Amino acid sequence: MNSLRLIIVFISLIAVSGGGLFLFLPKYHDYQSLRAEEAGKENELARKEEYYDQLEKLSLEIENNQEAIDKINYALAKIRACLHFSI
């Protein structure tokens, strides 16, 4: 009788453990998928932040060189006017 009870308890523990595994394993896989997606989003965010930092640096560089850019634009306009006049 005692060995039968031990076998029943052992089988019950195996059944509960197996059932728990089937219940929690899909959630674990969902969790792993979400973590991978999160890592991808963080990587994407870091790349975008780097891109916007580069844009900001370029914008500041353009502002700092605006006088030279204006001179170049003026010279190009003069060249275009000369070319247009000669045609």
C-alpha cells in the first residue's frame, strides 16, 4: 500500500511538472521573442540617434560656413548669368 502511494505521488509529480512545462514553455518562447525584438528596437534607436547627431553636426557646420556658402552661390549665379547671356 505504501509503495502504491509512493508510485502515485511520483507519477502525479511528473504529470504536474510536465503540465507546467507545457503551460510555461510557450510563454517563455514569447518572452524570448519579445527580448529579441526589444534588442532590435534598441539597436535601431541607437542608429537613429547617431544619424540625427550627424545631421545636427552638419547643420552646425553649414551655419558656421554660411558666409562662404553665400559667396559660392553668388559666384555660381554670376557664372550662370554669363553663360545664359552668351547663349
